[in-house]
Amino acid sequence: MASELSKIWLSKPHMGGNEQYFIQKAFDSNWIAPVGDNIRNFEAFIELYLMHEVHATVLSSGTAALHLAMIMAGVGPGDTVLVQSLTFSASANPVKYLGAHPIFIDSETRSWNLDPDRIDEAVALSKARYGKTPKAIVPVHLYGMPAEMDAINERAKHHGMVVIEDAAEAFGSTYHRRDCGTLGDFGVLSFNGNKIITTSSGGALLCKDSAMADRAKYLATQARMPANHYEHEEVGYNYRMSNVLAGIGIGQMEVLAIRVEDRNINHHRYKQIFGGLRERGYHVQFQPESPGSRSNRWLTTILVDPEQNRGLTVAEINREMERRQIECRPLWKPMHMQPVFQDAERVGGAVSEQLFAQGLCLPSSSNLTEAEWERITKALEDIFSSDRP
């Protein structure tokens, strides 16, 4: 029976309705390359949404934005960069692109993000191991939940580090009424297919001043000099977004605020479901929202401690949900546990390791139907069964 059911995805794209109009404009003008009105307008929409706190450069991916931010932060061979361990690998990979060394920092339990109390220890480790202060620090707003940016910025300023704010999952989230992506020296957004809004693939780099934004555009366009022939004085990258995909982004920007509300409604529904299961003696923990923060709740995530849930594990939940054609996913495997970074230095690790062991991401698409919610609810009620031994 399960094989006959349509798949309920973890986070599927949700179009707003006007994307086709802006795509057609690109085709009508024949500007389907990485230049055109859609790109300029998409950047303008992002800047308007962020109250003109930053200058936006739309790019081929969030990873490209992280790479360019690290270049402009002066990261080079032999340098060190502090990176949140509990994150997707894109937060750390650009460090290696540049021949630098990532030093991973454990999470705190208040939001599951980079622990600011560990920064001084990580800086001391960098000095002891590599003889230098880290060039930059990369906090991540995990699953849309704002990190403790005031404390992170304070320690970064004290040590002279550039703050590259990885807001790839947090467009629409706020921290003390300030938009995520505008809180560091650089901000990074992702518009990948499963994000809260999407351009199929793509991202954006957010810079505090126009000169930095201009340099980002220059580097992202193969570092081509303003000459009739192709003149290059330094290495550049093919990182600009296409005018076609930017058209999708304009249509998505029109509904971003609605999508944030949709995802928060999802989170509330899960709290109701698990509130009922608590009456059966089961206890799950949701990702905490620190005072003054508002998450976009891109994904609703839970912790399931087997000792509090009659031996039930996230692996069992995941297998049974998959059997019913309902996609769930473990939390990110910490970077310090990844084979590719096995030689990297780290500070702490116990918190992120426990989160990985007990954490699960639940289906969080903003276009879940009532029929899909019925399937999800029934599946969770069956898995968290009162007659479990």
C-alpha cells in the first residue's frame, strides 16, 4: 500500500504564481544569460526586504557566496577559519578551497548553534596549532533558528575576526528585530530547491557597503576588467545567477512573508501532535527559540531521547516514516565527525554529537495538504504507540 502513495517530501518548492511571468520577460527580452533586468530587480527586492541594511549580489549558489565572502575577508593558504560544526558541509568547504584550515566549534543547547562561550578557546587553539588568529568565523542559523549573534559578534570583534553569517536556511528569520543575513560583516543566503524560497539553484551574498558588493560582482564575473577585449588582472569565478532564475526569485520574493507564516504554522501543528503524544508518556524536544529570536522554521526539528520514549530511536522513526513514503532526515552530521575533515581541529563536540544522535527533521513544506497532514499525524501516532513495550 505504501508504494502506491505519493511521496511526502521534507521540503518541496512552493511557487507563488507570478514566477512564469518574470521568466517569460527574460525570454521575451532574450536576456537569458547572467545579466538582465530580473537580476537587478531580484537584488533590489532582497535589499528592500532587508530594509536596505545590505547590498545584495545574487549568485549561482550559497556556497559561491560563502567562497566570495572568505576571499574578501582575506582568507588564504595557511590561515584558519572558525566554523560551526553542526551544519551542512557547504559552510566549511570554501575554507578548504582557499587552502585554509577550518577549526570547528561545538553548539550550545539554547538554539543548537555555534557556542559563543567556546570562541576564545578556539582562537587560543588556532594560535597554539597554527601560530595565528583566525581570519573569520562562520556562525550558522541552523534550520532557520537565529544564532546568538550579539555574543558572537562581540567576541569576533575582540579578536579581529570577520563575521561571515551563514543565513542560508534563515531568510525571513529575525534576531532582536533585525533580519538574519544583516548581522555579520557578510551575510549568505541560499535559494536551493528545498529552501523557504527557491530559484531552483542559487544564492546571494549580502555586503555592508556598495564597494564590497561591486567587488563581489566583479569576482563572480570571471574578474573581467572593463575593456572591449577580455582583460583579467586576477583570478575570477563563474558565479553569477542567470536572468531566468532571477525571474523565479522575484516571484518568490512576493510570497516570502507568507512562507514564513506557513512554516511557523507547520511548527505549531507538530507541537499539537506531540502534545497529544505526551499524554501517552512520550516526550520530544523541539529546537529552542532563544528570547528575542523568531525563526522562519524552515524545518521543524525534534530530539527523541530513547530513555524518555520507551527505547524509541530516531533511526526507527525514520525507517517507519520512509516505509510510509514520508521523508524525514537526521540532523546534520557534525563537520568534525565527517571523514573529509577528520584531521581538522575542533573545540568541544559533545553537544552537536548528541543532537545528531537524537535529532530528526520532519516534513515541513509550506504547501502540505490536509490529506498529507492526516498521513503524517497517523504515522507519528502509530510509531509513538501507547502499547510499545
